[in-house]
Amino acid sequence: GLVGDDGHLRPEIFEGPVADVLMKHKTVLIYCNREAIAQALARSLARHCMKYAMVTGKTPKLLKETIIQEFLSGEHSILIGTATLATGTDGMDRVCDTLLILDDTDDDALRRQLIGRIMPRGDFVSTAAKQVLRLLPA
């Protein structure tokens, strides 16, 4: 699994692939299918004194909108989210070049919607520098 007994991401996950992405990219959207994984990631980021924002299905709509606007304005460089990010989050393609799918979904349509947050259809100019990375745990 991705989470250790201490409730944080396992070190080989956080200090390996996740840290690599965070060090190489200025603005990162991190998708977690399960809220428990999102919470573990948040705890790991906090442990390493890294600032982030998070939205889940439990985040009230107005707070979600505020968090998204803060991400779009550059106030947060790391945004963790669950499936709630797949809808109603237009504009991320203007500020975010990387989507890390940390905890993937079996729902192909949802995955396409998530990818569409940073690579909107028909955006042929800016997609060259954009990346979608999927962590596939062993």
C-alpha cells in the first residue's frame, strides 16, 4: 500500500516519486482516488513543512471555490484533490503544468476529466510542456 503504519505516505513513495515531481515542477495538481490517501499525503507534506491546499468531496462548495482560486492565483503551488477536482475546476491549465495521479481510479471517464483539467481539448500550443504522471504501486 501507499500508506505506512504511521498514517503518512510510505517513505519510498513520498521521498521517491512524489518528491521528484515536487522538486521538478513549480505547480502540481495531485489526484488521490481515496480520501485516506489524500490525508496521508497531506500529513507527509506537513511533516516536511511543505505548503499545500486540499479539496475533497467533504470540502464545502464555497471553500472549494476559494481554494481553487488561491491555486489559480499562485497562492498554493501544490493542490491535492479527490474526484471533486474532475468537475467545476476550469482554468488550471493556465497555471498548472503537472498532474500526478498518486492513487488512480478505475473510472476511465473520470481520469480523462482529470487530465482535461491541465490539458484542455484543442490546446495544442501549451500541452508540449504539460505532464500527466501516474504512480503505479507495486
